[in-house]
Amino acid sequence: MRAFTGSEPLVGEVVGLRTFRVDESGLLLPLYSDRSWYDGINCATCAPPTGERERRDHQIASPDCDCGFYAFGSAEAAGRYRNSRYVQAVVSCWGSVVAGTLGIRAERARIVAIWLGPGAPSWVIKRVALTYPSARIYLDRDEMLGEHPLSVLPCYETPKPASLRRRLVLPMAGAALIGLGLVPSQALHGALWDTWLGVSVALAVLLAWLTLFSKATGHAALAVVMAGLLAWFAAPLFGLAGWLLRLPALRAACVVGGGYLATLRPGYFPIVRAPAVPRFRGVVA
Ligand SMILES: [Zn+2]
């Protein structure tokens, strides 16, 4: 059994919890899609985030696909996302519903109640309330969960916190890579040279694939990150002038670091800028 699949299709209504982003017009957006949810019934489609066309050859939220509206089965599971500290919503799901260890995927869903965190400006709260008149707005999350209890399914498991070792692997690997790009070219020999060459070639191949062959959403942005990393790795070959190649990566680190520090400000509440074009109905997320 996986996080959101593995059970036989369920019958009836299942209540789950989601986290959303909120835009300045008061619409709720999934974390990884700009297709907003609407007041009342939302119907999922099977449109993979790779830009492929909508698929209609199977039941939405079938055990054999990843489509459908996702919802967590518990507050602990929903808390895995950082955005859950700002916006959460209780959603009622029905139609074809498949469950896993952390939550469900469903064909249809409706927002029942919305909690907005302590930093939410009053104008955002008003706009969300106007956009979702059939949902009740809460400023106290416990009160929302007390009045709208989540469904308890036997397949749910309490999520285990990641071990310290697992949490350290990625930062340590990142630090090692950054350090390798700082080694002067005269010191690059033996095993160090082999590692440097291997990583550089791997980055170049990945960049070429992302640029020439992949059309998936987010891959263009990933290609820019890869190009910055490749420039960082090539820098030791150019001595002092190599610092020019390191500038894009250093600038990106400042922007990302500054953005993260801004989220630590007391009363911070993220609001997405609303796009100028209208969104379409029919959502996958
Ligand atoms: Zn599908």
C-alpha cells in the first residue's frame, strides 16, 4: 500500500484535509498547480502535469493511475507540507475514491471548511469568504477540525518523522557538491579529478536532456538550475575569472535564502499574485 493508493475503491463520502495556497483574489490553489478550486463541486480530470492531453480512457482516481483530488487523512499527515501552517481546508470527497496510508484520491470534492493562519490579512479572509460562500471560514484550526471531523479509514497509518540521518543526507550531499566546485584546478587530480569530471559530465548530460528532450512542467526551471550548477563546476578551470561563472549560483542562493528568511518573520502569510487570465474549470491536484 502506498501513500494515496492501494485500497479497493471506496463507496460513499470521505472527509479529508488539504493544504492550499491562496491568491490575492481569494481563490484557493493547490500547491503544485495554478488551477484553482471552486465553491461547490469540483470534478477531477486526468491531465498529467507533463503537458500531455487529458486522458479519458479510465475511471478518475483509479488504483492504476495517480489522478484525482488528493486529501490527507489526518492533521499530522497534512502537516508534512510547510504551507499547512498558513491554509488548510476540510474537503468532502466522493465518486470514485481510493485510499492509501496517508490519505485519499477522489473523483469529486467540495470544500467544506477553510482555516486561515494567524498572519492572514483581513482583506484576504473576506475575499476567501466571498469566493467560497458554501464553506465555513475558521481562524482556529482546532475548532474547524472539531466541528468537521476527518473520516477515519483502517488503512491510514500515523506518519513517522524522518530520521535525523535521512534529513541530513541531502544537505550533506549538497554541501559536498558545492565544496567540490570550489577546489582549485591545480588540486584536482586523482580521485578528486575523477569525481569532478564524473559530476560535470552527469550535469552536462542532464542539462542537455532537460533542454532538448523534456517538455515536462518545471523542467525548464530545473534546466536553469542545472546550468548554474554546471557553471559552478566549470569555475575552477578559469582561476580567479571563474568567480564570474559562480555569480549566477551565488545570486540564486541569495534570492532563495532571502525568500526563506522572509517566511520566518512573525505574522508572515504567503499570498499568490493573481494571474491576468481567467482560469479553467476542471482540476487535477
Ligand atoms: Zn488518471
